[in-house]
Amino acid sequence: MPEEADFRQSVGDVKPLKPDGRHHPQPPKPSPRPRKPSQGPALHAAACQEILQHQIGWFEPAHQAQQYARPGMPATTLKRLRQGNWPVCAQLDLHGYTRHQAQDALALFIHRARHRGQCVKVIHGKGFGSPQGEPVLKKLVRSWLQHHPDVLAFCEAETGGGAGSLLVLLRRPPAGEPRDEG
């Protein structure tokens, strides 16, 4: 038992403490603080923008639709939209935007506009200022709108823009959805 002898030699004159009869519990850990729901308007807007950008995605248009109605919409929806049966509650002008800026702006615009009303106007231009003279945003915007879950229908705005702008009918937000005051 050389190990036991080594142990006794190393502890030597050490004596155990006398128990004082008291229990010394560890102090309780502080409970975690709940996160604040909003870290500020700028951070909230950035988070919304990122989420919505993923909703729209980068869809390259196969063709350029002049009008669109989500499957299952009544046939009269486009007719009523063209006739101006819904008042335009907000407008977004994308002139001078790059495709990336336009996508971000459109996503955020749709998210915020849903709480203001059901019909919006999106001005994408006719492409006269494009280097090749071909409309870039016109095709992209129409494709993005077709794939956006909150877009019910769109058509060219016959007055106030024609082929360079669209009237867009949006899905109403679900009851109880918090408003984004951005």
C-alpha cells in the first residue's frame, strides 16, 4: 500500500475542519430577463425587410404579364381593379432604383401598405432610362408581385402611368396582426 503511505505523508499535519452544523446553499442563479420585443425601429425594419426579401425571392420573369390575378380570385377582380373600385392608399416610385434596391423597397412597401388599405400603386417606369433602352424593373416587378404571397392581383394603371405603373390589390392582414408603424 505504497499509495496510502504517500497520501498520508503528503497531507501530514492537516486536520479536517469541525462541522459547524450549518448548511451553506449556493446562491440562486438570477432568472433570465425576457427579451424586449422591439430593439428599435431601425432594427425592426431591417428584420422585416430581410424576411420579406426571402418571401419575394429572385424570380426571373419568363414573360411579362400585363395583368395577374391569383388563382381562385373571381373573374371580376381584375375588371374592378382596372375601373378603380379600390382607392389607392399608397404609392411607390421605383425610378432610378437598381434591381436590388427595388426588390428591398418593394418588399418593405408591401408589408407596410397592407395595414393602410387594399390597393397600392407601384411605378416601375417604362425603361427609357435603361442603358439598353429595355425595361429592367418592369419585368422584374411584375414577376416579384406574381410570387408575393400578399398580392391578390395587379394590372396596368390605365390613368396615371399606363405601362409604367401598376395597380396592386393586396391581401388584408389577418385580424390581430400587429401594425408596423414604419
